[in-house]
Amino acid sequence: MSFSALFAFQRPSVAAYRKSDGSLSVAPADAPRFDHDAGGNPLGLLVEAGAEMGQHDGIALRGSVAIEGAATVFHEVANADGIQRRAHYTLNATATINACLAQVCHHRAIGAVAGFVAIRSGVVAYQGKRWAPPAIVTLADGRAVTLANGLRLLAS
């Protein structure tokens, strides 16, 4: 499936990015930018705030994620701190993915699986990668529980 079949992307103006050969280029309005560093290494989908109010990049899923109830959303980003992998526990995978995509950064990967993938030894392991678990989990009744306090429901 193509990017445009899965995601709705918008930006009201042209914007700069680096192509796969490392050269600078300008993307037209409403075109996603798959950015690279000066050496041509892929950084991911670039989402920026924009120079003026209302000029930000907007991206969202075109449809719903086919997961009912509990899910783990995996989101990999590149930013000034390097590559970060995060696992998010949610009861609404579509809303969580859209919230992740609204972040200003380079989005390298995003996906979801049914259920809460267990935290083991302080990380969530999935498909050979280590993902940082959420710092706070909100329970169904609205109470927030920090992992520092322990959340035995999600650990084995």
C-alpha cells in the first residue's frame, strides 16, 4: 500500500528537505518529506511546526486501525537526542498513532499490535528491538500509575 493510501498529509507551503543523495531540495505544498542527512542516510518522515502559525505539517491515518481494545503502539523517531523507540499502551490504537504522528520530529517507524506487550527487564521487546515503556499508564478509571510505583498488571 502506498503512503498516500494510508495517511492524509498536509502542509500549506513548500518546505526544504534532503534527498537520498544528501542534496537539498524543496517539497511542494502537501507533499510529505522523507528526509536524509547530508551523507544520504535516511532520517524518516519529517514533521515540522512551520515558520508561521497554521503552517505546520499535518498527518493522520486515513482509516482506523483494525484492533479493538488493548493495543501496544510502537513508535520510532529520530531527533536531536538520536533514535528513540517508544511503546505506548492504549485502548484506542488509531488515536494513539495519530497523536504520535503529530509530534515534531523525524518519524522512522510506527505500528500497533493487539494487547499490551509485557515489560521485561525494564523494556518492551518486539521484533528484535528494545522499546522504552511508557512512564505513565492511565487506567480505565482515569487514575495514572507510574512505572516507578510498579504496574504488576503489565509485567510478568
